[in-house]
Amino acid sequence: MTGHSSRRPTKAGVTNDSRWVLRVALPVVATLSIVAPLAWLWQDSRVPSVYSVMDMGYLDYGVGVMADTSGGGHGGHMQGDMPGHVPGHEMATPRLVTDMVADPPRPADVRVDLVTRQQMLSVGGRSISGFTVNGTSPGPEIRATQGQLIEVHLRNESVADGVTLHWHGVDVPNAMDGVAGVTQDAVPVGGEFTYRFGADQAGTYWYHSHQVSNPQVAGGLLGSLVVAPKAGIAQQVDVSAVAHTYGGVRTINGKAEDLRVPARAGQRIRVRVTNTDNGPMKIWASETYRLLATDGTEVHEPTEVSGRSVTLTAGGRADVEVRVPSDGTAVRVQLSKATAVIISPSGVDVPVPAQPADELDLLRYGTPAPLGFDPAHPTRRFEYRIGRRPGFVKGRPGLWWSINGRLFPHVPMYVVREGDVVVMHIANHSGEVHPMHLHGHHVVVLARNGVPASGSPWWVDSLNVLPKESYDIAFVANNPGIWMDHCHNLKHAAQGMIAHLMYEGFDTPYRIAGPADNQPE
Ligand code: C2O
Ligand code: CU
């Protein structure tokens, strides 16, 4: 065939070419086609040695906003890249997080000095390297009465990485939020910082370091904060139970044993449980109980519960009320199977009550009450979709948490304006539980998996989101600043499961990393 013969003279050349293509060029191209994108992804995942949280990720203005925030006039979803440069607002002088403080001339009602140290802890007969506040872990409980101004003077004596104090669940002014690199610099060894904030809402809260927070919180740099209502506490006995696991040892208030509380027959006890671990815990009791408050907000008309446990998410608080039986025996409040609060007149005990198979559903507990705002007509709607996918985070390959499909640091910066009514849809497609925590605001649960809440308003600052679950939550943007919105499994946070909520026109003078080596996670 002619074609055949015409090809013959060049056959050797073709063969050589195709051999070259097969042996050299193809593998090179193939390798490059894998390596080049990987190299790009790797490079893209790295964070600079110093950067502003404002330059992280992309701006998300949400859906449903009228008019001008997106600059281009298309008032829907907008994703840009440099949060520091809000379109249409280049002219406005930014407000700084540091401006957001509590009434400076007002004298403090409660003053506390806290000294942080890095030291060995003795827990359940074991020696564990950890952290203390004023020589103990947990540190001292801070108690105030609603309406008082709290002033805490922090001095870091020996925590090498530096420390901060974050007031978990308290809607403090932004400059007092204690997030290293966002609202302040980490306090170095020998350094000091003064926190001032109003105890505006009665309830159970806690404080912990927000510098290198995963190891520092796990190592015990934390404590309890209780704000008593003006009218006084209704229960005769009021006790805090800070649950923490030190190196695998479960404790209450730092001790690897049950907490014994003396009380008389018939007395009512308020047990304020704080879960300072990375995972959820279950609470149940040997008698009926009432769940009085979640995350520092009273439940409206809580009824007696039996045969059900309460799930307390990481970072969350549950105030549980029990009554000492009139026959003078004990009542146990189990904080998981391992530890309990035993309340009894004379050191008597009762057997560990079996763990109920069912859980109390807070979507339907208590009775409805006004929210104080109308979430049916939100100003903005956001999505916080949690997934998991392969990629690079901080230059490391792995299977990482994603937010709205993106990996850290390309995470959303949710932008709001003061006064906005915000609805957020949180959906967990990641296969693991995530305790979602928004700083500076309390959020109310509107629905779970599309089923509307029908009980008491369920106010939280830390929300347990199970795999395959979705929540609709709402809040009023009433505390201007820049706020973290992250997973309180602090291991996950350190793996990049963090985003921020930012009020339009805000900026921070602080930097992540940099000379102060700020590492909020
Ligand atoms: Cu309890 Cu961002 O923290
Ligand atoms: Cu998580």
C-alpha cells in the first residue's frame, strides 16, 4: 500500500520518536501533571510566616443582603479574596478590634489576679506535664453577680509559648476575647494583660487559653466562671463540676475521683457541668432531674426528666438540678460512667445508675418563649458546610476538614453588619462529630435536620453537630468585631477547622505568627 511505503523511509525515526515519547517525555509529562498541581496545592496551603486574619480565605456576605455590600451591585453571594479590602469601603477608616472595650472609667466590681505556669500536675497518682492558673488546674473559679464588671489581671510566669485567656460563652467586648493574633498578642513569659468585661448574663461559663489552645487546654490551662443572677440562686446548694481529661484520666475539678457534695434531705442542688474536653460527654442522674440551663442561658419551663441522658458538647455547659431524696439517701449525677457528683447528707452513696439508652432532645424540651428577634426574616443567610477531603493544610498532605468545600486557610470570612439578623445552616458531611463554637454571640437553634425547634428557645454557644446532621441557627449581630467560629474539638481547630465572623469595616492590628508567635489554635 502506498501509505505503507511512504511511511517506510521514516519508520526508524518514528520508532525512535515514539520510543522517546514513551520512555522519556510521557513519564515526565505524567509526573509533572501529578507533581505540578500537587506542588501548587502544597504551596497554596502554606501560610506566611506572618499574616493578618483579614487576609485569610474569602469574604462571604451571605445570601439575602440587599444592595451595596458586594460592590458590584449583585446583592447575592459574593466571594472575593482579600477580606482586608471590602469593595466599596476602601474609603472608610476601619474600626479596630482594640477599640471594643468595656467602659474604661468604670471601676471593677470583681478583681482577680491570675498567674499561669507550665508545670507537672499530679492527677490520679500520675504525674502529667500541664499548665496551672494560680498553681492549680483548673484555676480558681471566678464568681460574679449579674451586672458586675469583672477585671482579671493575667501574668504569665512560665508558659513558654505564651498564653491568653478566652472567656468561653461570655459575649465580651471584642478586645477582651483573648484570641492570640486576632484580638491581642500572646502574653509572653513575664508579660501581663488585663481583661475587663461586664457580667451581663447570669450563667455558667469558663475561661481557657486561646494561644496554642489545643495542647494548652488539654494540659489544663482553664477554669470556671459563674455569674449568679441578681435575684440570687434559687437552689440551696450550687456547685461547679468542671470535667476534664488529663492524659486519659477523667477528672472533676481536677481530681480523678467523684465530687462529694454535702446537702440535706429535700434540698435542691444546682450542678454546673462544664465539658472542657474535645469530645461530647453524657450526663444522667440516679433521680429525676431538670436541665436548668444550656451554655449560660436558662431553659424556659424545664420539666422533670427521667430515663434520659443529656449530651454535653465539647466546650458546652449544662446546669442540672437534682433534689436530695427525703429519705436521706444520696443522689448521683453521672458525668459519663467514670465520674459522678454525689450529693448526700452524710457521705452515703447509691449505686451508679444505669446509663439511659435515650437522650433528652433539646429541640423539644421546655416550652416556647420570645426570642427577642425574628429569625423568620433574616438579613443574611450563611452556610457552614463541614466536609473532609484530601489535600494540603499548612504544607502537610492529609485528609483534612473542609468548610464549604475549601481547606484552611481558604476558609470563609462571614461578613455581617451590626444589627443583622443572621441565620446559618451548619451541615456535617465529614463523618465525625463537631462541637461548633461561635465567639462573642449566643445562637439559638431553629431546626435540626429541617425539623423546627418546638420547646424552650435552645440557646447555645457550643453546638454538638453529629455526622449527617444539619442545624439552622440564628443570632443577632450585636457585638461588633472579629470573632472566631470554629470547632471546639481543638485538635480539629488546629487542623484548620476554623472560620471567622467579621463585622464590616473592622480590622485588627495583630498578626498570626509574627514576632509574638501568635498561634490561636
Ligand atoms: Cu472555647 Cu475559640 O474557644
Ligand atoms: Cu471538629
